[in-house]
Amino acid sequence: MLVPVEVGWTPVFGDGLGGTYKFGGWYNSSRAIDPADDRLHEGEYGEYINFLQRLTAPAGSASKRGLSVFLNSTFADRRTSTLDNQSALGLTYVGPTPSREHDVIGIALGRTHVNPRVARDLAPTRGSEWVGEIFYGVAIDKWLGLRPDIQYVYQPGGIAHVTDDVIVGLRLSVSL
């Protein structure tokens, strides 16, 4: 049995500065293997937070243009998860120019942490992987978007002595 629970709040501050704040968790009653010692555990659980807050908006406009900040964090059961927590913090700006009001530009920093119970048994020792990302989402039409991005990965896989990575990507979105 999987039991998700979520509590949310969607306030609007000032002149249309809406936000979404969610707190949640889950419990899974199935058996799960301990990644550190291969024992079976009865059930597993986790928690998360998801915050999104608009910081700016054009005065007196129904436009989606403006700056927003987000924070996402997940915390997993250390008895059953190889990765015990993950967080991302960033800024997005919708409509960087009046002629491109549906485009989005963003920057974010993320961290993924290897469960110390698992990391102690791995060679080389693992800790946290950090990822920085910059992207620009182009709204070609209401149904078609392109989003090129560049990511810089520090300590890939949480391994301190591994060469950092640069990843260049392109996402195509089609809404039917």
C-alpha cells in the first residue's frame, strides 16, 4: 500500500504575486531492501517540500511575465534509499522581453546526497553531487517549445576525485 499525504497553500501577495507551498510525505508498506546491508525492512517513507513564489509581475496586467523563485527538497528513508536527500533552488523569469512573453529563462543549483550508510561501503567515498543549470525556453507556438540548457556537474555521483562534467542539452516539448 502506498499512502501519499500532501498539504498545500496557494497565497497571493501584493498585486498578483501568487505562490504555491506544498509539504508532503509518503509511506509504502511493501518490503524494501537496505542498500547498505541487504536486510529487508517493513515499509519505507519519505518527505518533501515544494515552494514556488512569484516575486515580480507587470502592474495591472494578467500577463504571466515576471520573476519567480523555487525550492524543492526531498528526504528519503535512509534504511532503504541509496540517495537520502535532494534539493534544488532557482529563479525563473517568464517573458524576458515584451515580444517573447511566453519564453522562460532560468538558473538553478541542485544537490543530491548519497546516503552515508551506503557511501561508507563504496570506494571511492561518496558525498554530494552539485549541479548548476542555465536554460532558455523558447515558446515557438502554444503547442511547441524548445529549451536548450547547459549544466555544470561538480563531483559527479558524489565522488570528490572525479572530473567535473559539462552537459549541453536540448528539450523539445509538444503539447497535443
